[in-house]
Amino acid sequence: MKNSIQSSFVTLILIFGLVFSVNAQDKEREFYQLKTYTLKDVNQEKVVDTYLKDAYLPALKRIGLENVGVFKLIPKDDIDALKIYVLIPFNSLDQFLKLDHMLAQDKTYISAGASYINAKHDNAPYERISSTLMKAFSEMPTMEASKITSKRKDRVYELRSYESATEAIYQNKVDMFNIGGEVELFESLGFNAVFYAEVISGDRMPNLMYMTTFENMESRDAHWDAFRTAPKWLKLKVDPNYQNNVSKADILLLYPTAYSDY
């Protein structure tokens, strides 16, 4: 009887230890907000650029939010959309939820961003803002601001979104990155990933998103050629455990603005 009680006690300790370990690892994973400004013309673009540069990003730094990325679409003949993408890392959901309240208390922010904040209904600074909230992958729990050093206009920041047919199939794709070794493969090939994350609130769910970075377009193309022919990928893509888990892939090729943190 005594041995049975001791055994049960040890089992409980192990269970609580495992739960604590999982929770601790979970807390270490960052959250990301991707804000997308859709603009109708260059005048709106100028207003939003000024607001982000002079008011919003400085205010985020005063709060303690670093490594905020601001990006625009690399010009192409078939792309005429005016958009600005803002990527903000948070240590916790609580930090995300408190952001607007903290900004409202920041007099310097309110003064510097007055023309944007107090814009009239018939002279709005943007057409619409969309917001995607994400949680970092377990295999890359924190953001890594890109260390690319080429001229900003030449850099390629590739933002990908992979949609899946169902929630369960989506989880299979997430597992392919984490357990299957896709994150590790990207790392070994020098893709300079900024983040990999599960989308927990957005307009294309279920989906995941990630961003990789390159010195220029030639480097980007060379890296993907290396990926497609890598022995690990050739094996992984035919693994029966990871089949048909992406129903749609959206690819955005971006460059960082002059005031982006990286």
C-alpha cells in the first residue's frame, strides 16, 4: 500500500512537471500583429508614412516594443496596389491588449500623430486597415530581426501565407514545419527567417504565415532553387504523413521602408 501511494505521488509530480514545462515553453512564444493599410493614392501613403515614422513607431519604442517592421510591395508591372504592412512583436497577449490604452496616454504620440489621429471623415488617411494576429511556432518562438545589410531598395522580404482545407489539415502543416523539420531546413539553407507563426485571428483561416529575407531578388531565387532540390525537402514533400496540407499559398515580395527597424 505504501509503495502504491509513493508511486502515485511520483506520477503526480511528473505530470505537474510536464504541465509546467509545456506552459513555460508556451509562454515563451511571442505574438505578432500584422497591420495592413490599404491606400487609395500617394497622398494617403505620405500621411500614413509620416504617422508611422514620427508618431507610431517612436511611441511603440517608449512602450518597449522593438523590432517593428514596416514594408511595402516591391513594384511590378501587374501590381498597382498601395499598401503598407506593419509587423509588431508582442511578448504576450496582455501586452497586445493594452497597446491602444497606452498609446492614448502618450501625449507625445498624440501630438506627433495629430493630423492622422484627428483626420476628418471626408479626408481619411487610409481606405481600410486589416489586422492579423499570430502566435510564434514552437521551433522559432521569438522574432529574429533580419541582419540583411544590402540597400533597402534591393532587399526582398518574402511574406508567405499557407491556407489549408480544414483546421486538422492546417495543424498537419504546422507540424510539418515544427516536427517534420521544415523550419530547420530553411535555417540550414540561410533563409534568414524573421518569424514563423500560427494565425489565431485573421480573414484567411485556417492558415499560417512566415517571413524570410534576402539581399536581393537574385539571392531570393537562388535560395528557393536550393530549397527545391535539397535532399531533406525531396524526402519531406513525399512523406505520407504530410500530404495535401496546403490548399492555397499567397506570396508577397516586400521591401523595408527607410524607417523600418530592419
